[in-house]
Amino acid sequence: GAGVGEGLRAVDSLGCYSQDVPLSKILREAAEEVLMSGRTLHITGHSLGGGLGTMLALDLLLNTEAPLGRLKLWTFGAPQVADDEFFRSALRGTPRAVKFSLGSPHMRYVALTTDCRPDFVANIVSDVAVSRRASWHGKVFRKVTGVRGGGVGHFGRATHIAPDSEVNNTLAIHVMGNYIRGVRDDALRLRLNSDLPNAVKEWIGETRDGRPYQMGGA
């Protein structure tokens, strides 16, 4: 797929294609339209999709006046998307970004292996680009990502989940199926309470047979 800053051929109001429209602009305008209409907007993604979803949510928080009371962000094994300097600057100047990052509208799930190690992808930037400065991989990664040093972080706190499996590899735990199982197994602890369609609530383990899911079959 195209990156956030890459150009796309978008259809304009006359049904014609317009060239080189940034994906970030298309997504921002579509998201703004939903929020301004009073509807709920769920942004979600796994891995790279979670990183792009985080960037879209940050774009809405920092660069628009859209009401955010009905904005929800759900990410699964998302990588880090910015360094500490960016987050300090963004959160200092935008109080609603602080509220959003620490509240229930933002659920950042990170799966753990059987020996409690986190998903490799969730910390890939700091692991490769920063902590391995002298290595060849670190140099290449810094050149590609633009990270030059210092700390990199996440937007919001992590909710750790431990799927009921024997996975003991930090890369293997990244598979989306482990996240689905982990959220379902931890449904009671996580207190899932969404306004998603009933079929989706059943799928993620929020409800079972139309009722709130209780651990142990209660």
C-alpha cells in the first residue's frame, strides 16, 4: 500500500481522477467528515496499520478542530511512530492530546510471550535504530526512518495481553491471531465496552451470545 505521504489517484466531485493527493489528506478529510457529523469513528490497525492509524489520530488531534468525543483508536502491535522530542512538543501544546492518549478512547495492545517479553515490532525502532547505533542494521534503519538518536516512544500507555498459547518468540507473538486470542482471553480484565456491531463484539470477545462475556463461562 501507499505510505501516508505518498500520492494517490483520488476521484474528485466530477468523477475524474486527480493526481498526487497525499493519503494523509484523504484520510484526514474523511475522518473529519465523520466526526463533524456526530458519528463515532473507530481507527484500528495491526502492525504497520496500527502505526498509520496512530499517525492519523495524531493528525486529527493536532491539526484539526474536529470534536474528539467519539474518536476511538485501537492498535495491535503497532510500532513507534515518533521520538520523545515530538511527543513532548505535541502534548505540551495540545491538552486534548494528553487527555486522549491517557484515556479509554485509546487502546494500544501489546502481546506478551509466555516468558513476558513484549512483541518485537512494538519496540522495533528503539531496539534497532537507537540501541544498536554502531551496528550496520542500526545505521541503515536510522537513515530510512530519520531517527538520529535519543529516545523514541509510543503515543499512550500499553495494555499488555497474554494469549493462551505456548508462543515464546517475540516475533511470532506479533501474529494478529495472538492478539485476537489475547483480547478474548482477557476480556473481563480489560472491561471491553464498545459501541461496535454485535457481530464484532462477539469476535473480539466483548460479548458471548449477546451478553457481556464472563471468564470461566459465567
